[in-house]
Amino acid sequence: MPPKRETVEKARNLRRALSPPEVALWQWLRSRPDGLKFRRQHPAGPYILDFYCPSARLAIEVDGSGHDLAGQVAHDARRDGWLQAQGYRVLRVRAVDIFRDFDAVVRQILGCCRAVPLHHSLRERSPSPSDDGEE
């Protein structure tokens, strides 16, 4: 399902208004670490992902202190559930950790990207019955 026009417009506006932790992380992500491409403020259905690595189907969400509030925790859980049902994996990174231990954050991101086979195409070949090794 393609994102709504309003979601795309909101994503464009958010790209111009990154928070300081998002700016710091984007400076690293845009250098294509390990050859991985990342997008910022990527529309996904009704949501906008802070950062997204298409080949790893990984959404990276930078969470400020507001994400610790009960209402926001419940919203984030619903959002993560919807994203996972669509085939996305979600990694939540605390904004304070980006400044506290940037190296640990980037190791975690790369570890998540390496944890699954990379999708080089959205149309992957599905195994046929003859792919089971028998001839």
C-alpha cells in the first residue's frame, strides 16, 4: 500500500527539521556504511520512519525522552506491531545514546542489518519445488 500524499508531504517537511541526534546519526548513515543505503524520514503506510535501510528492511527510530511516557509507549507498540506485520524490522535507539555512545549505536545498527540476508530486490525469487536439492 503506497503512503498517502499527506504522509509524503509530512516526510518532506520532517527532512528539513531533523533533531540534533537525528542529524548526528544521518551524517553517518548517509556515508553508506558497509555499502548499505539508508533513507531519512521514509513514509511507510500511515507512518514516517526516522531512518530506513531498504536492503535490510530495517526501520531505525530515534526516541527522545517523550517516548518514555505511558501514552507514547502504547502508541509506539501499536506502530511497531503494524510495521512488523508489513515486514519491517524496527530498531529503537534512544536519542541520548547517540551522544553518549555513538560507536555502540552504530555497531547495533550494523549488527541488525547483518542479522538477516539482504534483500537486493523487493521481488525475490521464491523457491520452486525443484529447489529442495532433489532432481
